[in-house]
Amino acid sequence: MRQDSILLRPAQPDYSEGIVFARYMDQAADGFFRFMLGQHAETIIASAFHEPEHSLSYEYVTFADLGGEFVGMSSAYTGSQLRGFSDQPLERAAGRNALRLKCMHTLLRPVFRILNSVADDDFYLQGIAVRPNLRSKGVGSTLLSDIEERAKLSGSSNLCLDVAAKNIGAQALYARRGMVESSQWPNTRFLPPLFVRMTKALFAPKYRVVNHVPLH
């Protein structure tokens, strides 16, 4: 597949696109959203999709289009944007499932705490997914290149993401893109790590030039 045949475009605040996003996002998160929101996860996410300033908003989503069909997506935002996110759009969309959502937030609070370590000047890749039959065909690489370019344009210092510790294949893919392991969660010798934070510096560090005065 030629990569120049893959078109990338920002998501639109449309319910049908929200359904597509919800399916890809749950795929990227290994079923986490279905676990958190229950059997109506797709419709809940799609209903909140059109609202701004939350982690599942269309504002931060890019779709990969091939021949008029969505074949992949990415969701990413800056650390400073993350600080301003609200849970209210998803809670409103959850309706009768809002209580379940709040309970799951409480139960999984230690997991969500990992996001507190995303710095304001980081660009955080929340999720990336590709249609299964098109993996290793260039769709993921095209999305990752776009994410890195967007991260640089945002002025972010680092691109970072969290990947399941057991997902060795994904870690190898990100490593080939220049990302390195920067931390693990939980960081304790008593429990095995569940997530690995991988990071890539986007700009070379700036060194201070010192003028040496010869000694006489």
C-alpha cells in the first residue's frame, strides 16, 4: 500500500464519527472503555464526542481515510490541554450509567493518576488504532508521523504515551520510532508494572555557550 494514498483529516463533531472513534479507542485501550462504561460504551462516547475540552472530544482526533473509509485513528493532546479537561461531557452522555462511571472512576483512581505525570509541555498520545486487516501496511506509521509533526508544531518538548507492559509488540513499534522507556507504573518492587511510559524528545537540548578566556 502506498502511504500517499492514505489521507488524514481531523474528526468532525458528528455522532457517526463518534461511533467509529469509540470502536477504535476501545481497541487501542484493550477493551478498557467497555469495561468502564458497560455495554453502552460506544453510544456514550459518541454522544460526548461533539463536546469540546474533554479527553474523548473530536477536537483531538485524527482519522486515516483510505478509499473513503476510516482505517485508523489517533487521539492526542498537550499536557496543558489535559489540565483543563472536564468529566462532565462524558457524565452527561452516560445518563443512567453516570453512577457506574463515577464508581469506576473511584475504583480506577490509581490508574488515572498516571496522567498526573504528563507535563504541561508534553504531547500525550492517548490512543492509536488501525483496522486489523491493514496493520503493517503503513497506516500506523502515517498516523505516528502526523502525531509527531503536530507535537512539534504545538511547541511540546516531548512526545509520550502509555502502553500496557505486556504489549511487547507495541513497545517494539514505538521503539523503532525513537521512543524509549522513561518510567513504569506502578513503580514498586512489590507489584509487576502494568503500564510503561515511552517518551521521545522532540527538540535537541539547548546548551549554553561559554566563552573561555585564555589564562596568562
